[in-house]
Amino acid sequence: MTMVLDTFRVTGQEPDARLESRSGAGVRAVRASDGHAAYLKVTPATLGAPAIAAARRELRFYAEVAPIAPVRAPRLLDYLDAESGVAVLLEAAGETRQASAWTTGMWADLGRDLAGLHSMAIPTGADWQHPDALQEALIDPNLDEINSFWAPTLPHLGELLARRVELMEQTRAVPPAFVHGDCHTANLVHSAGAIVFCDWQAAGIGRPASDLAFLSVRATPTGTTVPPALVDAYLDTRACDRRTLQRALLAEELAVFVFLWPAFAAFNTPEGIARVRRRTRELAQRWFSADAGVTPRHPQGNHIDSP
Ligand SMILES: Nc1ncnc2c1ncn2[C@@H]1O[C@H](COP(=O)(O)OP(=O)(O)OP(=O)(O)O)[C@@H](O)[C@H]1O
Ligand SMILES: [Mg+2]
């Protein structure tokens, strides 16, 4: 990190200004040589090949796609791509807000932004395919982990496991697009009324439903329900069948909770876990009752994914 600080001629704002980082990359608030606030994100090669691939994907996004993307992203001030690792220096683009502080208007703005991103032509000149944890888990689920977490509280578990191919097909009902891939409120900063998208390590070709559903996956443990304004604004901006999108969203969020979330439960509080258990039961009930096939245009309740 010290070597990179010297190379970029930046200074750390505080001795221990590291931010929460699940990817293992080190992110620090720094001052660029011109005095402007910036963020330095360093991924050392010691984190392994997948981490370096993700860091290079993010660098490629900032260098090649961000200038033409229809959403805002921090400006890339400098970078380093070496055998020892990858570093990006980004302008400080704004401040995050907790999901509970997001207004309906902010969720609607985000819905429009995501619709724009997903409508963008997939950039050429680089391979934007990458591994997909949810699809892998649906094909080859970790049954011990899933059973030990869900069997006590999810009555539908057996049938969900048995029908996982159907669940997977539904998550893919909306055609692939260029997606952010890690879309949650801690990766979205606010500046002068606009939303700026950070953390593009998982960007690439993916399921549009994944960006929308992941917002709810990450908001649920905090006790926040994403309002219908997100999807309504998305659908106002992008030609997409409402019923198909709602079905894909329901399948996506349910599948993430059942097939992937058990591995992350340990990072959550007992209260957060209880909320996820409650939400997943509701989603499963909705998924099974949607078999009957009646879909209101504006679903009852404050959920993004009502059928
Ligand atoms: N350019 C920026 N402007 C403002 N805030 C930023 C910027 N870059 C990063 N941040 C803040 O630092 C946090 C961590 O950065 P980032 O998400 O890129 O790292 P990460 O290691 O991939 O994080 P995680 O894996 O936890 O999602 C972000 O969630 C955001 O709050
Ligand atoms: Mg992040």
C-alpha cells in the first residue's frame, strides 16, 4: 500500500482509514497530489487469480466503459496494473446513505439508472463473461450448508431444491445485459442529487434481475423493504414485460437467499438473520402461489418482487 501511495503521489487521510471491504481489496480515502479527495483501491496478487481478474475487470470498466456508460461512475484518476497487484485511484464521488434513509424518489432514480445501464449495448473488445455464483449454486448446490441453515424454518425447502432448474430458468427470463453485478446501497454514493455507482468488480454480462433483486437481498437484514418505485421506474424506462420481470425478480431473490445466503449468515446479526428467514418464507409462499398465475399490475404490499 505504501508503495502505491508513493507511486500515485497521494497521502492517506488518516493512518487507519480503511473502509469495510468484503472483496479483500484495501480501500482507503486519500488526498490526490492536487489536494482533491480520492479513493485508492488496491488488490494485491496474493489474494489469488479470481481477485486479480475482478480487479482488472473493474479497471477495464473505469477505463473503457465508464466514459460511454449511461450511469455515473467515479472518474479514474490513475491506475497501476503490475505483477504484484492492481490499484485504482478514483475521484471521491459522494457519500453512501443507509438503505433506510433512501427516499422513494431515490429508489425511482436508481430504477431509471439501472434500466439505462441494462439497455446499453454490451461493450465490444473485451470478454465481459465471468463466473456466476448463483447459477453454479443452482446446478451444484451445497446441500449440507443449505439444509442445516434452512430446514428448520423453511417448510418449502424440499420442493424448492427439487424445482431448482425451473427457478434457474425463471431468473433468466429477461435476456442478458451489461449489469453492475454487486448492486447494493453501500456501493452507491450520492452527489448533488445523482447516484454514482462504485465497485465494478463484478460488472459484465449477466441477468438484469440480479441487479434489482440484490438491492433487496442486502437491504432485508437491515429491516428495509425496497419500495415498488424501483421496479416501476425501471419499467417506465425500459421496454420489458412487467410480469416476466416480476417473475424473474422473485425467482432471483428467492434463489439467492436459499442457495447462497447460508454462507453469509455468519456476517449478520441474529435480528438480521430472523428478517431473512421471514422474507424468504414470504417469497417462497409467493413463488408457489404464483403457480396459480394471477398477477395484479400493482402488487399489494411494499415489495419489489410480488408476482
Ligand atoms: N470513488 C469513491 N467515491 C466515494 N466512495 C467510494 C469510492 N470508492 C469507494 N468508496 C467507498 O468505499 C467502499 C468500498 O469500496 P469498494 O466497494 O470499491 O470496495 P470493495 O472491497 O469491492 O467492497 P465490497 O467488496 O465490500 O463491496 C464503497 O462501498 C464506498 O462506500
Ligand atoms: Mg463494495
